[in-house]
Amino acid sequence: MSARRPMTDKEKQFFNAFKLAIENERGAQGHYEKMAAMAEDPESRGLFEGLQREEAEHEEKLLQLYGEYKARFVSE
């Protein structure tokens, strides 16, 4: 394993963008959850529930990658 080091400014910007992407995935989940609750027909409800699950999967992948990348650096 390589030595951990402080982040450069560019790397800090990358991690801030990563955090924003995670927040966006969470926001989309909430949006689709509301849409599913408002949907009057089962087909639409199912679509929005499926989209919510996809966003949750995206969030999970982003969190995993974020943790893997973050482990390369010294905590700041």
C-alpha cells in the first residue's frame, strides 16, 4: 500500500464534487419516493419505485468509491 499523503487543491475539489454527486443521488431518491406516493396507477408507481432503487444503487457505488479514494489520503 502506498503512503498516505495530504490532498492537493485539485483533489479536494474532486472530493467536493464527489460529495455533491452523493447528495444529488439522495435528493433524486427523495424525489422519486414522492412521485411514487403521488402516482395513482400501479405502473407509474412501479416506475418511480424502480428509479428510486436505481438511485440508491448509484449512491451505494459512489460511497464505496469515495471511501476507497479517501483511504489514500491523510485525514484533514
